[in-house]
Amino acid sequence: SKGPYLDVSDSYKTGKSLAQMIEEGEVSPLFRALEGDIPDGEKEIQIDRGLYLHQERALRKTNQGKNLIVTTGTGSGKTECFIIPIINHLLREAEEGTLTSGVRAILIYPMNALANDQMKRLRNLLKNYPDITFGVYNSSTKQSEQDGIAEYGKIYKDTNGYPLKPLKNEIISRDQMQKTPPHILVTNYAMLEYMMLRPKDDLVFSGAKLRYLVLDEAHIYRGATGMETSLLLKRLKARISNPSHVLHILTSATLGGKEADDDIVKFADTLCNASFQAEDIIRSQSVIPSYDQAPMNVPLSMFADMVDLQRPLNAIAEDYGMQIPEGKPDDEFLYDLCVSAPVYRNLRSITDRPMTISEITRILRQKYDVSEQDVVNIISVAAQATKNKSSLIKARYHMFAKALEGAYITLGQNKKLMLNRNRTTMLNGEEWKVFECAVCDDCGRIAVAEREIDGKLEFANNSYDQDIEYYLLRDIHESDLDGEKEDEDDGNTAIGKNAYLLCSKCGAIIHESLKSDPPCTCGLSNYVRILKAKKNEARGDGKCPSCNFGNFKTFYLGYDAATAVLGTSLFEEL
């Protein structure tokens, strides 16, 4: 893994709120009822809070029937630039009584992971407004409603671990989507191609009144992929709608600056077979803080105290000889404090690109005696600072991790988790056997995935090895789980046929009934109890004997795992 990388940007200029735009007639008044009685702080869209200026511009331009290209930075709220206009259009239809079944918006994502993130947003946004329907149609979408509900329950659970049921307005199966197409369809361009070709899938477009066509991460549609997508969109619009009625919204953080406007417009025109204008390229505008205040020495220990406020902020300020003026909000005091602190000014001047904390610390040490924790503290405080409804900074941490090629563990007295496939490892001066780890995809119980060779468990050749078996790790007091029963004559517990003992030191395996005659000299104290899982011959995995529902999966993520890199945002905006 690499990172974490700190990605800092200035705040964005804000515009009018949805509430103000309702008064202007730009936005449907039904926005007030969209999220029901959810507390304001928990709403996806807070109508009384000012939108970013680029979000307001996007909404006004779509109301004028303009095609848009949204090219703003990561974390700038690009999603709201198309979600708010789409919801506004649907709410307008609800006002007029024309919100019948049929696709109004198609959101095209290059990866299922991005589509799934969007579905989470839609669930939160529409859970109290069942009149607007939505659904994702990709390779993971089940055909039947029953299978769709079962799959949904496996993925989404409540705080007690019980399966959740889908929302009434979330369409989760292909059968149901073909009967009652959703207003908002989330998919990818490959699946959209199939849907245009297969007769049953084509039913999803019956009754469509397509108004919005959104392509997220539009920069990927270049070369052959771009040509194929362009032809696909042309066929799609001609088949299910009036092409001139469709508004296109492209989003990307990497299409280029103003000097590239002509190329960006030409790219969008060609991709969508539609007319775009340079003035309809949506860019964010940053709020650059003023550093006119006289520099003020702020001890690093004060930043540490302000990160986790165990005491009121005014009490902390008094400890350092400062006083918060009466009536001044805490977040505004933090704003003025940070922009007055030379250490913050220097930190902000060097973070013009994503950098690791260690790299930032190393540069700052040329002037200040700072630690990596000091850097984190300063950023944490600055991220809480706002003034005139604008945040001082937007801060995100990113970690990049290479995809796993398996997870490996030792058992018994010396438990250790490793990512390298070594057959043995040295612990406390002794050699111990290493086993490949597997996990139940439902209940999370741990197993080892091995094959038996001459009375010992060894690594399988690969994840498709036909001889691979899965053995659930059991607690010392846990029952056999596979039909344990008491003998009627003597009251003793009978040992299940799949109950085994495994030597954690050398890998020797025996049935639990034979523990009086162990096959190795490592000693019974090094043996752990395991339970052999029933093999699913068709799939090659093992059924978990603990929950009897899930299946054991290893942590090998594919043939290209060695070169695949996954970028993950560890922290959302601080």
C-alpha cells in the first residue's frame, strides 16, 4: 500500500439555496417534502443551505434546456450537478400529474462500484418519496424478484445483522424492471448495449420519456470505446425518445482547463451527437482566504487540544492567552486562527498537490519542529473552520492498496495474519505452518482453504484446484454444528463425521475421534478444532457449516491482482 496522501483544496464559492430558488420558481416546491421529516443534518439535500455556485449554475442551465459538461475537482459535488436537475424534473412531473412509469434519466457509469455508490445516494434521497422509482441494471441484477430480494438481504443488513428489505420504489430485479421501468435507470455502457439487443431487456425502455442522459467519468470514452459508445447513444436516443428532447450531462475531473474548451466541446459533440457550447462547461470557483491578518504564533499543542474538544473552545483559547469575542462562532474563530498561524500558511502553500503526510512533515521541518501528528492536527482543525458560509479547506486522505493475492494465517498459540504465501514462518524462534485463510461471505466466520496430502494440509495449487477443501475454525467450546447428538445409552456426545483436529505447528490432520493417537510429535496442545465444510462441486467453494447459508471465499482477487491498484478514500471531507 501507499499513502495516506493528503489532498487539500480551497472551498468553493456558494450560491443560492434550493429554498431561495423555490421562491424564484426555478425549483419545484415539492423539494420540501422530498426527504420528509428527516433531521436537516441527515438529509442528502439540505434545501436551506446554499448550493455551490457551480451546482446552482448547472441547475439553471438545465432548466434552460442546455447540455452540460461538468469538469470540477474530486469532492466538488459533481453528482448534485445532475441529480438535483433530474429530481427537479421528476417533481415537476409529479406536480402536473404526468409522472407515469417509464425511464426519464439514464445514468451511465464506467464501473459497477461507482454505480453502487450512486444507488446508496438515491436510497437515502428517495426513501421517503416512493413516487420516484429507481434501479440499477447490470450483471449483478438478478432476473427474478425472489432472487433479487434474497441477494439484497445478503448485502444490506440492519444494525443487528438482520437482512433489510428493499425500498418500495427501488426496483431490484430484471423481471420487475421490465414490467415497471424505473424513472432513474443506473447502468453501464456494456449492459446498455445488451439491453438494446435482447428482446426482453428492451422492455425496460417501454414508455420511456427520456430527458436526461448522464455519462460519469466521461474522459474514459476515447478511442474505440468512445466510438462504440457514441454509436450506442445515437441508437438509444433514436429508439426510445425524441433525440432533440434529451439533455446530456458529462462529468469528469480531468477534461482540462479553459484553454482546452474548444477540444472539450468537440469531444462532447462527437460522443453524444449533440450540440454543446463552451459557456455551458461548468467549473468550480474557489474561495481563496485572505492572509491580511497579522501573523500570530499558535503553539502546535493548541492545535492538538482543539482536535478533540474535551473542553469548551473558549477555555482552550484562554489557556493560550486568547479570547473568543462574544457572539463569534467557534468555527469562525478557528478560521481566523488558522489563517493567522504561520505554520498553517506554510503548510497550505506547499500542499498544492496530493502529498503524503511524511513528505509534508519533512518540508515543514525546515522551519518548524513538527511531527506527522502535528500536521494531521492542523489539517483537522482547518477542516472544521468556516467563515461567511465558506469552509477554509476541503481535505481528503487517500490510500492506495494493491489487490490481494490471498490472506494467510497461523493458528494456535501464535496467531499471525500475512499477505505473503510462505509455507512456514518463524515465530518466537520456532517454525510454524501457514494456512490460506477463507471467510464466509454471509456470517464472516473464518476457515482455512487447503488440500490434504499424506495426512497433512497443504496449499492448493490455485483457487480453482479441484482438491481444495474448506475447514471452519471452531472455538474450543463450540459444538460440531453438523448434527452433534448425545448417545442415548451413556449420555456422551457423539463426534460428528466432519469434526477434525489440525496441528497448528506442522499441519497434520486427524478425525477428532482419533485424538488419542496423534500422527505427529508436536503435542495435542498445538491442535485446533476444525469442521470440514460440505463441498459445492459446481462452484468449487464450501458451504459454511456455521450459518448454513453463506459460502467460503478466499482473498485471491483474480489473475491480474499483482498489478491491479485500488484507490480508496479513507476519509470523506473532514
